[in-house]
Amino acid sequence: MEKEHIGIIGLIAGACTTVAFIPQLTKIIRTRHARDISLYMFLIMTTGILLWLVYGILIRELPIILANAFSLALCAYIILAKLRYDRGK
């Protein structure tokens, strides 16, 4: 398989895993609560995504960099929303 095709597979995979966070984020924003969200799970996930981003930067792989940069932003927003909306409990 050509390197270009492999890169396209990486971009599609990254898009799928990144977009997977959007329904959860949308629900949190719409309902203004995140009681059912595990803070620890998202902290661990965000740490892993950050490390994948660093890895992607070090090996200069655009699919890894793009997917993890966007995923990091989405996960960080979910964590902030969790802290904000659960503060009033």
C-alpha cells in the first residue's frame, strides 16, 4: 500500500475517533450537567491524547497530530464543562 493511502486511512481514523466526542460534548452543553461523566476517565483519556499529540509531533505524522490536537481540545472542554456544571451540586 502506498504511503499516501496509509496517510488517508490515518486521517479517516483520526476523524472518526475525534468526532466520537462531539455527541457527548453536545449533550453536556444542551443539558448543562455532566453528572454521568467520569472525571477520572476523561483526565486519563486527555493525558493519553496529549501524549499521542507529542508523539505525532516528534515523528512528524500529520494524521496523528491533527486528530489528537482536535481530540485534546474536545476532551479539555468536556473536563471544564464537568467541573463547571458539577460545581453547583
